[in-house]
Amino acid sequence: MLSGLELIIALFAAFVGATVMGTVGFGYGLVLAPVLLLFLEPESGVIVVNGVITVLVASVVVRTYRHLEIRVVWLTCVGGIAAVPIGVLFLANADPSVLRVAIGLVIFVLGIITLFNIQLPMVKTRATGGVVGFLTSLSITTISIGGPLVAIYAVAQQWPAQKVRTTLAFYFLVSYLAAFAFYAWAGLVHRETLLNIGILLPGLVAGLGVASLIARRINQRIFRYAVAAVVISGAVMLLSRELLQKL
């Protein structure tokens, strides 16, 4: 269980992650995962990150449900649910060292995408929603990372900002709830895991409060650079730790 300096660092990461996600609609796992994986085993770290995010996206859905249109998100949700059992199987059987490296590399690549605001033309058609939902859910269930892919898809549909935010939150909520059901079924959810989720919630609440203040004021270009810097730094830190352990 997180305690002492580890807890302070993790709470700060939870705060920064919530600020990022509350402002742009994704990115919580990108910020929190590399920090938690310095202190927890990948299996536990992934479930803790996903548990905290579940609380976050549930609060977003409750507050913005009026903007939700099920007809535009159902295919993405179906794809997401279909990927959950596969992701849980990977998480339960993956080598921790390999999983840490995979998480670090994915975080690094997505950090570069965030930094340069790279667009993916193939996600502009709504028919790709099921594929995007499947790939995103597979990634977040296994390594707690993948939000930018479905975010790019949602933005590419040229929906209003509030609709994008609500749609993403609903998709994530469905995927994370399905994931937790399978985590529990596979025996991956333990008492310490639930306690770690609980003690990180104050950082989440504080971050959302800050996000509500800055969302309409901050320069989005500068904010994207700041997010990318945090994400890439976290990935480098995680990969460096793994490399040093091999030496």
C-alpha cells in the first residue's frame, strides 16, 4: 500500500492527471501510470489507475449527461467491451518487466503525438468507431493507457466540445466498469488495491477543481506542450528505471 513519500508523490501525480483530464478530456493514465509503476507492480498499478479514472469519468457523465447521444457512441462502446476479456487476460499473464517497458513505450509515443498534435486521418469516419473502441479498451485494460486514440477519433467527428467530453466520458465509464468486473472475476482486485484507489481520490478531487478554473482561460497550445513534457518525462523515467534494473 502507498505510504510516506510514495503516497505524497502519487497524490501529486493524481492531482496533475485530474487537472489534465478535466481540462482536455483525456490523459489521466498518461500522467499517473508512470509514477505509480515506480512504486507498484504493473498489475496493481494498472488497476489502481483505472479505478481512480472510473470515479472521474462517472462524475463527468453525471454532470454532462444532457449532451450524451447514445446513437453516436454505441458502436465504440461495443468494441470496447469486446476487448476487455482479452486485455484482462494479457494483464494477468504478462511478465511485469515486459509490461513496464510496453507501458513506457506507449506513453512515450502518445506523448509525441500530443506534443506535435498529430492527426490520424483514418479515424475521421464514424464507421471506425468499433475498431477504435476495441483498440482503446484493449490498451487501457492491459496497460491503463490509450485515451488519446479514442479522443482523436471523437475530435475528428467535429462534434461540439461538450459533446466530445461527454462521449469520451461515457465510453470510458462503460469500458472501465466492464474491466473491473473482469478484474474481480480473475482475482486481480485485492484489499490493498481498493485502499490505494481510495487514498488517491483527494488528489483527483483537487485536480478537477483546478481544471474547472483553468479550462476556459489557458492557452491550449502551451497546455499541450506542458502535458507532453510531463508525459514524456514520465515515460523516460519509467524506461530508465527498468533499464537500470537490468544492468
